[in-house]
Amino acid sequence: MVLDANPLDGQVALVTGASSGIGEATAKALADAGASVGLAARRESELQAVADDIESAGGEALVVPTDVTEESQVESMIDTTASELGGLDILVNNAGVMLLEAVADADTDNWRQMVEVNLLGLMSATKTALPVMKENGGGHVVNVSSIAGRMSMATGSGYNATKFGVNGFTEAFRKEVTDDGIRTTIIEPGLVDTELADHIPDEDIQAETEEWVDSIEPLTGEDIARSIRFAVSQPQHVSINEMLIRPTQQEM
């Protein structure tokens, strides 16, 4: 069997958290597969650099600066992408933060930020994209969760709560849209070497996380991007609903 080198020709994708890490790699992978790609994140200069890379490789990219915690900006993100690129076939909800703290020491503002970014932002984007996808006759929503959406860990209570929430929301949404030609995929990465850990507020937990990253060969953003490209490139009757992806050396 010969695989199509450009399975997403003519499709429009939108990736949140596209300024670095998994989001950047995914945007480039989808563009390489033929999709026109909307790039969303707060950091406009970094998004422009990603867009320049995509366009220099012959792809099409649209920079859409967005804070996913602001519902009006999420609505504008979807509307702008659909109007400028001609629709919306693939939504990759990747924006996220990981602020690890023990419950006893936790700053509840950090919990609130994770809920707003990791969960509510994803839910809002999915809801806003739904009528656009229905009008187009179908679509694909990819929600980047985590292994932390399957198993809890000490010092991860707030992060765990948001990722368990992503999984529950996505599965319920899947059951609502099966008759609309809309597919869903939950991506659950294990340890990935990105800047996510740079924002951990507890210095001891951050140091432990960095030591863990250095102790094994972690996943890269490109590893996750390949998996997302694979999922969204399947024939319409094939829906890959969940992908758990660990480094080979990761035990937990």
C-alpha cells in the first residue's frame, strides 16, 4: 500500500499552544501533510516564527494570537481561522500549563489557571468550533491530555484534575457527535521534553522533574506530532479515539 504524502490537502487545521513544543511540532507536521494551519497562542512573535518556517517550506499558516482563557478571544480565533483559511476541519487543543504543587502548599490561583487553560479553554474552543464543523459536514477534534489523565501522582492533584477532566469531556463529546461526522482523539503523552516543566512553581518539584527528564530518553514534540498527524489522516470511517504514548524507558 502506498501512503498519501499529503493526506490533508485542502483541509484547514487550527492548533492552540502552537508557539513551542508539541503545538509547534504539530502545526508543522499538519502543514507538511498539506493542511492550511491556524497558529494560536499568546506569544505573537513566536507564532510568527513558526509561520515563517511553515511558509518557507511551501505551506500556508495564519497567526491568530489568542489567550484561551478569554472566551471572546477563543470565539475570534475560530471565526478568524474559518474565514481566512476557508473553514475548519481539524482542531488541536494543545494549550496547557503544568503547575505541580502538593495540596498543602498549593496556591489556588495556580489551580484556577490550570483549570482555565487546560480544561475550560479546551471546552470553549470545542464548543465554538462545533457549528463550523457541522456546517462543513464533519471534522476532527484532537485534545492533548496526558498520562496524568489516566493515573494520579503526588504533587499533581490540580494538574491531574484538569487532565482527567479533558478525558471525560472528550469521551462525552464523542458520543454527542458521532452522527455529525465529527471524530475525536485524546492524546496522552508521557514524559515529553518541552518547556512545560519550566513553569513549575515549586523549585524542588521542578528540579526533580528536570532530573527525571535527564535520566531517560524522553519524547519530543515531534514524536507527539507524528501521532496526531497519523490520527487525523485516517479515512473518515476510522476514528482513533485515544493514544497513550510513553518513552520506552518510562515505567509509570
